Amino acid sequence: MNTGLEATGERVIEDAYRESLGGYVIYLMHIASYQFARTFCAGRKVLDLGCGSGYGAASLADTAESVTAVDVSAEAVAFASERYTAANLSFLKVDAERPLPFPDRQFDVVLSFQVIEHVIDEAAYLREARRVLKAGGVMIIVTPNRVVRLLPFQKPWNRWHVREHAMASLQRVVAPWLDIREAHYMGAADKVADVELRRYRAVKWAMLPLTLPFVPEAIRRRGLDAVHAIRERKGKGSPRKAQALEFDFDASAMQIGPAVPNPLNLLLVAERRGEGDATGP
């Protein structure tokens, strides 16, 4: 079986990450997220919510007691299951409209990397994450920082994103369900971050008519789908052979902390309280 999977801005595949500088920087942000999580995952039972192509979950299998990686995409799960194997690593398709297929308090760590921005019902999502966490377990959330991506009033220009958060709004969403232990940003020096920042500046203005706050969601999504389809047709009209590029920096260029240059992502570490806690509405 040879399961193919398309690399997109929402799904990063190791084989394709060196085909452009922008793709490489996105890949490094993903790698840095999993590297940050390694200490929390050592010897623990880990759930990776929204594992995508699976390389991140696989990278934790050598330190975690077990890694269960789930995604709503059957295609992504099939690709990951074929590509990455370990005795303590499993991949599973889940239904976004149904509870997670796990008993209460099963996992020590829940990872949510570049997922919550896709979620319509954030409360239900966090409630399920909390339900499957053991007392004292932690959830690590990484999501784009709307402050550098969008105008203050703007809806997301990414057609798959329901909403994007600033640090304050993300903490307000998470706090009713979990105790926030750490709040960080992920960024990088200008040399690394500028390729993303230039893209943000161009796209947020180009997509502004469709992303004004009063534009109905259905119109926003249809309009952004149409723009994407036009760009895709233009790309197919001038095929090129993808070539791996070489870069003089790696994931160590990504900085995580309360204050970093060019904060591209938000990162929260949140904990489920002990037995009998009252966290959550």
C-alpha cells in the first residue's frame, strides 16, 4: 500500500518541507512545538489531538510511555499509519462531532498543535480534552497569533480557520476548563520570521473585503475557496519540478518564552486540577 498525501499549509509533510523557505519555516514551528513537549511527555501516556501526517507524534514515541495520535482526516491517518510505526504508537480517525473514543482520565498529556483555530465549538473541544486528562495532567496548546496575522477587527484569511486568538482571548477560552500554568509565545529573529510576516502582511490586505467582521461566514468561506481555486489553477498551469533546498538554520532558531521576537504562535501549558476539581462550567 502506498498512501499519498498532499502537503498543504494546514498539513505539513516531512518529504515536502524543504521545497520553499516558507514551507520550511512552517515545518520548523511544528518541530519546535513537539520538541517543547518532549519533557512533559517523557514516560507519559500522550494523546496528540489533530496529528496530521503523524511525524510529530512519531517523534515522541521514543520518550513517551505511549502516543495515541488522532485526526479527523482518514487520509492523514492512513498515511501516518503506513509511514510511522512503533510498538507504543497508534493512529486513529475520530469524528469531530462525537466525543473522543477514550475513557475518562486516560492520558497524562494532551497535545493540541495548530488545531483549536479550526474548532467551531471550543468549549466542547476543551471539555473533551479535560475529560480524558488524568488529574494533574497537562494540555499543551499551540495556535497562530492573530496579532501578527490579522487587523484588529479582521476575520481569518485562512479559509480553514474559524477564529484566531490573541493571548488574552486564548486564555479566556481555556481558563474555565484548565488551570493555565505557562503562557508563552513562539517566534524567531527577523531572518527566519520575515518570510511569514511578509506573507501575513500581503494576504491580510488582499483578503480584506472577504474578511470584514460583518461578512457572513458562508460568504467568507465561499470567497476564500474561490480565491484558492484560482491560485491552484494558475499553479497547475506552470508546472515545475520540486527541488529540495538547503537552509542554514534549523528548529533551534525558533524561540519560546514570555517575550520573543516576532511572536508567530501562542503556546499555553494548562493543567487539570486534582480529583474532585470544580474546573469547567
